[in-house]
Amino acid sequence: MTEISVREYDAKLDSKKRITLRNAVFDYFHVSELEDGRILLEPRELVKPFSVSANTLSMMDQAVENMKNNKVSGKLDLSEFED
């Protein structure tokens, strides 16, 4: 399956061997230099999206363990929040 180009333009290296990306959506990229001279840029995010911290996972495991051992509070009355 071929990918459709969204934008194409020519760029020139500056005196410090840099290229400016116009209207880039991402701030960070993973760079792959291929044998045939092509350079592949893949957008990167510094924080994994939708990840759950180890502390949160530990707290969830403890909550499930408490439910299995019937160490839970009584029912909550949420009727005051109903329309």
C-alpha cells in the first residue's frame, strides 16, 4: 500500500547542517538514515500516551484484593445527585 504525500517541499541544509521543518505538528522526531540516502522522520512524544503509573496499578491491585476479601464500604447514596 503506498502512502499519499500530504506536503512536499525542497529544503537546504544551513551552515550548521540543519533543516527546518515547516509547520511541523510534533516537536520531537525519531530519525532513521537509510542506506540509499533517505532520511525518515517519525513523530515522537516524550510521555507515553494513555499510560498508567506503577503506583496507580498497585493501588488498583490492592482495591481488587480488598473486594475479593470483602473489605469494602457500604453502598453510597447518590440519590441527591439525580435530576
